[in-house]
Amino acid sequence: MVPADQGGGVMRADLLSDPVAGLDEALAAVDAFDQALVAGLLRPQPAQAAGLTELAHAVAGTPLAARVSEAAAKAAAGAAGEDHFVALAAARTALLGSVHDALMTRVTEATGRPRGEDTVPATGGRQAANLLTAARAWLCDLARAGWQGIDHEVVSGAAQIVSAMLPDPSLRRPATLLDGFAAELAASCPGSALERIPARRWGDLWSRGMLLTLPGAADAPAPGTATGRLLPLGVDLQEHATAAQAQVYAVFEPADGSAPGLVRATVSVPKPDTVVGAGLWQLLRPHMSLLAAAGEGRSMELSDMPITAEGDLIWSDEHARPSEPADAFTTARVALPTATDPATAPLDRHPTRIAVPVFLEGYAVQKEDETMTFTVAGHPLAVDTDRVPTAGPLTPEAVATSNACIGLLRWDAGTYRVQPLAVETTVRKKPVALHAGAWAGGTTDKVGVKAEKAATDAVAVLRERAGRLLRK
């Protein structure tokens, strides 16, 4: 662990720049399989057969080897059935899981924090086997058609299946994935006209769908409970044209005196496309009191709050109450270094899921064109300012003049990057802390107030229009 006076807070950035053995080869095998899916596996060509073989070779020597080898041979001959597609999806998922594990091992070494034990999914939950079978059949049809071969007839096959799955709570997770996947494909039809195909993304959604529709795959251990003090670190706000999500990252100190741990609390809401920026907080705020606490720099006392084995709080305001002020940077300096990182569920082991809270200070900032880099103890670390939301006072300009940062360490485009959640900087010769979630609980900032008013007006108009439609 590098001391703060060496520049870099409590993180060893030098470990993040070293190459990870086998990573490029694993990703190359995934890419080869994804390219095979582009043209479809109904009548595979030699290049597609080579991609399938590369995937099989990548898992040789593992328990999957025999099944994947058979599945690759069947798929290369255009004779793959459901079991073969499941085996190929499992191999692809296992490879990305191994990449995730290797990257997280490096992160653990760099932060010096302990990690939670791996979770084991529960089994035996009640699920409608016929609906799961129908869902896998649709996904098999997609694999045969390929992304270049999708059309509205193929994609629409999911609609009836999803409608039947959504009312069942035990099927809601795979149903939501299939619903979103089908909507994305429908918006891209016909596939033959696409100039660019997101092969990795659609490969991710396809393989995840195949595995989540296996009986018992979506089951999870029963949640536990958390009682103690919650110290917010920062808020990650994500926005889509029709939805918004806020994730609060925090350190949880159990009341029984056991080791503190890193936890998350998430709230998601649908939204009209006219509500953007700071207006999003109006939609999110009523659903989780933690947002106000994070915005105000206040801790919370939890009492029997449900929590998953992966450190996700299943938030309920009745299990929480606001407590004393708690400065996020004090938490980052004092409590974060000893907090245990949460475990990762087996199906969530994917490089894009890496988002690890870190604290940096004493770095130098370099900015060239649109690229920003922190030099931490002599080693460069890319800064992802594109993820800084417009719904708060934190800006890329503030990050560029900062001297301390709370962020999320991610892995993207072949390198580790830090997403700033909050920074300490100097404004008019005075030290200030700027947080991405500072307006989560409300604001007196002129820009924030103006954006909130605009959102209020937009929501009021939409509600009035919706009321008129309902009255008709």
C-alpha cells in the first residue's frame, strides 16, 4: 500500500499499468465467437467455423471443454440445438468471468483492501419451465439468424414470451433483460442495413439471456440484514432516454463492531425524455431518502435493512433514519482503506461490471485535447470525465484543477479508468469539495434551481396530458 505522501492516496497505480497474462487471448476468443454470431449460425461459413473453434480452444482443459468442443462442431455444421447454444454461451461467459477475476485481482492488489467471499447461487426456486424454454428457443432463433439477419418477424417473437414472464416475480430478471434486448434489436431492424453492429454488446445480452433462462440460474441466496452506520462516498447517476438510475456507494459500519464493508444502494425510475440533467433528481428523490443524505453530507443509521451477499442494499426508508454529518472525504481517507470490497455473483463476473470505489490524492493532472490523465505516484491513470453527469456541480474543469478525488475504478477499452464522483479543489483561493450527487437532495445553486424548475414544468404538463387521456 502506498502512503498518501507519495502521491496517490492509498492506491498503487503502478500495479494497474502492468499487463495481465492471458487477457488479450481470452478477449480475442470472445470476439471471434461474437463475429460468428454477426452472420448467424444457420449456414456458417469457414470464418465463422474458425471463430467457434477458437472459443472451444480457449476453454480446453476446463470442465466445459468436452461440451463446448461438441457444441462448436455442431454449430460449425449448422446443426446446433438448444443445448449446444447453451454450452457456447456458457463458454463465452466463463471467459469474460476469468477476465473479470484477473482484473479484480489486480484491483485488490492496488487498493490493498480485503475482498468478500464468492457467493453461491441458491437453487430450487419455483419457475415456469415452459416460459424459460420458449425464451431460450427465441434466443436460439436469434443465433441462427445472426445480427445481420434480424428482422421484425424474428425479433417480435419475444413479445408474447416477455408478457407472460413479467407478472411472475421469479422470472422478472430474465424477462426484463429479454424485453430490453428485443427493443434494442427492433430499433435496429433490418440487420442487413446496419452500418455498424455492436457485436460485443449483443453477444453479452444474448449469452446472458441464454444462461438466465436456465432453471435456477436467476435464483439468489436470501438477503441478510444490515444494522449500523452508513457513510456515503458518492453517487453515480446514469441517464437513458426513458430511464434514470442513481447508485450510492458507501461504507457500512456494522453495529456489532465487525469489519466495515463497501455497499451500494440503487434506485431506478422511468422518465420522459424531456426531463434531463438536474431534473432527474425530482424523479429519483422520492424513492430513496439516502439521496438526500448523500447530497447533504450526512450519515444514516440502518436497522435491519435487507442486503444481498454482493453488498447491494435493498433500500427501504422504513429501515433508515438520517444521522450525524459525515464528510465523504473523511470517510474516504479513514474508513475506505479498511472496508471489505463486496463479492461478485457468478453471472455478474464481467469486465463492464467493475466499479470499485477508490480514493486518490497528491496526483498531477494532464489534459490533452479531450483526454485527461492523473499521474499517480509517477504512473498514468486515465480519467473518464464523460461519465460526470450534468446534474451536479462537478464538472470536467473542476476535475482538471483538483488535488483529491473519490472515484470509481473501471475497466474500459483495454485500460483502467477512474470515474470521478467527487473532488477537492480550490475556488477563489479557498478549498472546496464538489460532488456529482450534491444536488440529489435539493439545491440552492442557481443552475440547479433553474433545471429543477424546468423539470417541474415538464412533468406537470405531462401529468396534465396523461390525465386528459385517462378521462377520455
